[in-house]
Amino acid sequence: MTQIMIDNIIEIDEQKEVIHEVVTGEYREKNGQQYLIYQNELSEKVVMKYGTEMLTITRFSNPSSIMKMHPEITTKTAIATPVGAQHFDLKTQQYQQQENGFDTQYQLFQMDQKIAQYHLSVRFS
């Protein structure tokens, strides 16, 4: 089993939330991609697939949420919330694969209005 350390700084309007989680999961490597797999606090399976250029985070909720992050491409995502799926444009400002994880900064937009700013750092050992 693998220890996965997740640090996330979330900024919404003037509010900032700092999240630090340590979860037990799996690390896999396949076809040049790395995978971190774990269960979140809602018992949903989460798969983080990353390589040199791109990061994909899939949360197997109902409905599933898929976030694709690439610094040169704005992507669309739908995130499951208690009030249903919320649709966003996702703009990745920075993504960097590390030896034991990754760092990324991204923003979520709805109709050209910034909803939130994220700085996500994930490490494993």
C-alpha cells in the first residue's frame, strides 16, 4: 500500500481553505503514465492519472467527475455536488510532474466568471 499526501489550497472569493489529507492507496505505472488510486472520505474511488504533459483526476461518484488538466488547453468538466452536477470550464495555469507526485494550479469558471482557484500538490511514498 502507498501513502498519498494531498495538499490543496482553495480560494473562493476572499475565502481561503487549506486541506491536508493523508490516505492509503495504490501506485501503478502503465504505458508511461503514473496512477494514484484511493478511496475518498465519501468512499468514492479516485484515480489520478498523470504524465509529463497532462493530469486527469476521475472521481467515481454519481455521476462520475472527470477533470483533465493541461496548461495549454481549457477543458470542460462536470463535478457532482449535493445539488447535482455543476458544469465548469477548467483552466490549468501550471502543471508539473514530480518524482513522487505532481503540482498543479487551476481555476474553475462558469460563463467566463472565475468561481475558484486551486493549488493542488500530491505526493506519495
